[in-house]
Amino acid sequence: MEFRTGIGYDLHRFTKGRMLVLGGVPIEHDRGLLGHSDGDIVLHALCDALLGAAALGDIGELFPDTDPTHKNADSRRFVTRVLERIRSAGWRVGNVDLIIHAETPKLTPYKDRIRQTIADLLDIPISAVGLKATTNEGLDAIGRGEAMACWATALLEAAGAADGRPQTGTV
């Protein structure tokens, strides 16, 4: 069986007057993340990791911030569309792993809901979704509480062809 790995990263600054959404889950906080869509750094990094593993471009190419249809969009929609592209190219998600970098808020109370939401979106067991949260120890924009970032990795497994190899062609 053939495997592919991908990595994704996203960072957004905090802003007042917006809900904080991470991994498709609303998070109690006094600020949200500035972005053209909902600013969900977890799902944005996840999309890039999945797209990178399948060599299908990146989130900015598929969902450009110049397209008004993506204004304030729910990023779960992006994940659904990325998953459709991956499946059409003959891949399935094996597992994903994510690290959220933030000084605040504390994310422990939300981690299981974020993992379950991602598992449901990707149609994989929750045991195939790793999630960690860490601080930047007061360093840089994240450490000063000005921004939040996320790293994501994804493992894809060949799923399409009878010989176990991914289907070829463009999507």
C-alpha cells in the first residue's frame, strides 16, 4: 500500500468582535481570529496538510481570500471539499496530528470536542486524531497573546485503484 504525508501551518492575529472557532468548535474567549473566512487556524492547517499529502495545491488556491463567497465561511466546508478532492484522487485519510500554539485561552476543556469534530469531518475514528495545545512561553506574537497558530500533519493511504495504488490524473 502507498502512503503520503503532508504538513500544514496557519497563523492568524486576534481581533475583538469575532467568535473564536478552532477545529469547527466555538471557544469561549473575548476575541476571535481575524481572517477572510471564520479564521479557524486548525481547519486551515488541516486542509493544507491534506492537500500537501495528495499534492493537490493549497488552501489559498482552492479558497482564495479574494473570493467573496468565502467571506466569513465556515471552514468545515473547506475540509469537506478538500476531502472530496482527496478521495477523487484515490486517497483516504489514515490519521492527522495537530499542535495549537496559543497563550490563551486554555484549550484542555475543548480538545475532545475538537478531535471528535475533525474525526467526523474526515470520517475517521477519534483515535486517529491527535491534538496538542502549547504556549510559546511568552515569546513572539503568540506569546504576547496577539496571535494563535496551528501545525498539522496528515497521513494518506492509497484507496482508489484495484492494485492499491492511487488513481492518477487531475481533479
